[in-house]
Amino acid sequence: MNNSGWAEERSNLGRRGFMRAAAASAAFSVLPHRLLFGQAKPSDLVNLAVIGAGGRGADNIQELQSKGLANIVALCDVDDARAAKTYEQFPETPKYKDFRRLLEQEKHIDAVLVATPDHMHAPAALAAMQLGKHVYCEKPLTHTVEEARLLTRAAREHKVATQMGNQGMAFEGNRLLNEWIDAGVIGTVREVHGWSDRPTHYGKLMWAQGIERPSDRPPMPETLDWDLWLGPAPERTYHPAYVPFAWRGWWDFGSGGLGDMGIHNLAPVFSALQLGAPVSVSASSTLFNEETLPLASCVHYRFPARGERPVVEVHWYDGGMLPPRPEELEPGEELDPEDGLLFIGDKGTMLVEGWGGERPRLLPKSRMDTFTPPPQTLPRSIGHHAEWIEACKGGSPARSNFDFAGPLTEAVLLGTVAVRTRKHLEWDSEKLEVTNVPEAARYIRKQYRKGWSVNV
């Protein structure tokens, strides 16, 4: 647990710190006129409720507040201690432990930000959309494939502005790699490799995977409502092996390295190659059990042809696994084990360093040194959160709205189903069904604990 906490803080300072700086720089240059020149009037601000006010919720609040993007009018968290710093920042703001009570009582909210563990995303986001509230939801969008489909449909039905929290979709590098591929810089792409070292971070374990359920029963913090934290998940006894951050490695609550960083790192692959649903998925991994995900896995997706675009094979690696080293790398240079992408085209190779599409470059270095980028064709971001706020006010849809984030999440989470079943899966996206492995159905959708069903 000490390692998990240390790694969480290191992640916040490194990966997210860089994101904040980059987003701030990009947003300043293209923010709407009313935000650049003078403080926005309270009437101009979106009235926002935050569900999951500690952890990532606090990070999101800081981003929104620093740019004057929203009026925080209600807060919710199942653990008063986890949310204490946020609560101190907003002493007069109504506070709740149960998001359902918040949605019942706070009729004046315009939008909801969901920053809970994965297993609570769908219940909270769907309930908000059904009330006509705009929704920002942390990644992965949902805990199951079926939930991703439900949220995508609900966003369309209720005509609300949405955004998933994969901030890399606002990066300049993300747009550049899209433009380079569209311009045919590396030719036709038929093969992509993506990776992350999660659940480790340069050898330090961020959260546990490949372990059994603990048998001891330490005392539960008085500040935590454990029943509300469990929400729709099967009932189990409290243990600090699950909260506040280690839940990502447990099947009942999270989706491991693939759900955590696959959403970030595969998003630019989906946007650049216009991928939809895969037709098949297979996987291999280290040992695991019915409680937690494996420490490392490799997932292999096959996507069908799309118009003039050919079949694409996408390969994912986590837990320290990496694709074969490209021959085009300079002598002595290796792939960064933390995060990255390799696009293999019939006219060259593109390496994308960092997470979410941060820094694309052509291989070998000599080609990049003489490269003249094609003209810009994509609009630049005003900032990940600002995109969503503008969409809430009637502007253009955010780049990672649920029409994009939903199908992406479906594909990513289908990879976890392949890991869990240890079988090659043939996928019928229209029917939301694995056609050759009937037992996979229990992982595509799930049973909800009494009182927590997701109603559509």
C-alpha cells in the first residue's frame, strides 16, 4: 500500500503535471475571448456537480477552477477524508456521500463530472444524463463493454454534451500524428503496437495484480461509507487493498493497465485510423485468478477494412512487456518502457513517445531531421476541459465525446475479456456478442448488486 500511494503521487507530479502545463499553454493561446479578457460572469459559468471529489476529482476541479471554466455547486464523495482538501476549498458548497441524493436535491446543476472508481462510472453518468445533465466521465468510460454501449446511446438520446477524461486527445502531438497519417507520410498502416508499463512505473508497483483476496479484517475508517463505495459491485468486506487507489487491479472494480492506460494510448490509434469495432481479439498474460488481473498481458486486435483503409492489426502490451525493437532506431536507443506507440506503414515507421500521443517522430532519425510536415487540417484544442465546457454551452462536441469514447472503451475492455477467458474471441459488435465463446457473455455485461441496477 505504501508503494501504491507513493506511485500515485509520483504519477500526479509527472504525467499529470506535464499534462496540466501543456494544456494550460495550449488553452491560453486559443481560449474564448471572454475568458482571456476579464473574468467570466457567474451567469456565464456552467453549474457543475462533482461525484468523486477526492483523487482525480480534485485534479479536475483544480483544472476547471484555474481557468474559470465552471461554478462548483455540489460535491459528492463516499469518504470524507479522501475529499477533505476539496471540501475545505468549498466550505459553503453542499456535500453528499450518495450521488443519487445529490441528483435528487440539486436541481439547478447543468453538468456532472464523474471521477469515481471504474465500477461506479456507468451508474452515476447514466443517472445524470437521464436528467438531462451534461457529463464528463473519467476513463475508462465504463467497467464493462455493455455499459459503454449504454452510455453512448444515452448521450445521443438525451442530447447532452459529453467528454471522457483522456486528456491526450487535446495534445498537439495527437493532432500531428493524425495529420501525418492522413497525408500518407508513412503510407498505408496495417500494423500498430501500443504499450504501457502499468501497473508498474519504472519498476515500482502502483497497484497489486495477480493476488488473491485478503483474509484479514482491518478496521474500516470512520469517514468511509463502504456500502456506497461498493455500489453495484458484489458485496465483500472492506480492506485497504482496495481503497483508495489500489482498486484498479481487481476485476470487480477496475480493468488494470489496459483500462487505465490503454484508453490513453490507443485513443490516437482509433482517431488516426478511424477504427470502429474489432472483429476478433486474443490475448496472453502472466498468471492471474478470479480476483485480480495479471501483472502483464499482451492483447491482439484485428480490425476490418474501412472503405479504402485495409485490415489493421493492433497489438497491446502492459506490465513491462514491449513490442520488438524497430530496426530503424539509432544504435543504442531503446523504446521507452513507460508508454508509446509504433505505427508501421508500407512507406515508413512512426514512433510516438509518451502517453496519449504526446510526441510523434519518424524513424529513422535522419528522416525526421529532413521532414517537412504536411499542412494542418485539424482544429487545435482550446484545452481538454474547455472543449467540454464549450460543448455544454452549445459549442462543437468535445473531441473525446461519448460517440468516440464509447466505441473506444468497448474495444479496450473487450481486450480484458480476452485476457480473462484466455481464448480467441470472434466479436459481433452489432449484437454485442462473442460468437464463439458463450461463457464470455458474463464479462461483456454483469450482474448488479440489489439496488444498483443500471436502468435504461
